[in-house]
Amino acid sequence: MATRSALDTLIELAQRDADAAAKRLGAALAAADETEQKLAMLLNYRDDYATRLDSAQVAGITPLAYRNFVAFIGKLDNAISGQRDVVKHAQHKSAIERTAWQACERKRLSYRTLSERAAAEALRIENKRDQKQMDEHAARQAYYKR
């Protein structure tokens, strides 16, 4: 089994990796939230603009103004489509970062488990040595009392 200090070094390195992965995951999740908020904003803006177009049609609208409304809604639809792609990409990146963080955590926990096992084994050996010394001491005491 690896020495105690080597395991401590591995745990420390794994902790650094896990911390860095957690930071990347946090940034990816924040970016995904931001892209989703922008998409929601675009969808709301498009709905508002479509409502304005409906209101303008009821009130009466010139053909030029109608064309402008429809052209702008088309541009909004394109922007919404592009933002959906951005959201999909951000969610994919978040999933990748989550997987990387989980792998780092598994590695860190594995090293910690090895360290705990090594400590338990060292304690068992220490207890066995203490018990042997106590037994030898008791045997000597009994021998000299005769």
C-alpha cells in the first residue's frame, strides 16, 4: 500500500482538481441560466410584438407598417432560433462539466477511502503491538512473582 504522505498528496491533488471542476461547473451552469433567461426574454418580446401587430391590425395599419411588423417578427424568430441553439450548447457544456466534476469527486473519495483504510490498518497494527507488549509485560511480571 502507498505510504501515508503519498496518499495525502494524492488527496490534496484530487481536491484541487475537484475544486477546479466545481468552479467550471458553476460557471457553465450560470452561463446556461443566462442563455435560458435571454431566450425567455426574446420569447416574451416576440409575444408582445405579435400582440402589438394584432392590435395595430384591428385599429387599421398601412401595408408598409404591416411589412415592417412581419419583417421584424421574422428577425425575432431567427434570433429565437439562434438563442435556442446557444441554450442547447450551454446545457451540453453543463452536462460535460457535471460529468467531469463527478469523476473528480469519485477519484477524491477513492483516495480518501484508501487513506482511511491505511489509517485503520496502522491503528490495528499499533493496537496489536501494544497488546503484545502488555502480554509480554504481564508474562514477565508473573514470571518474576514466582
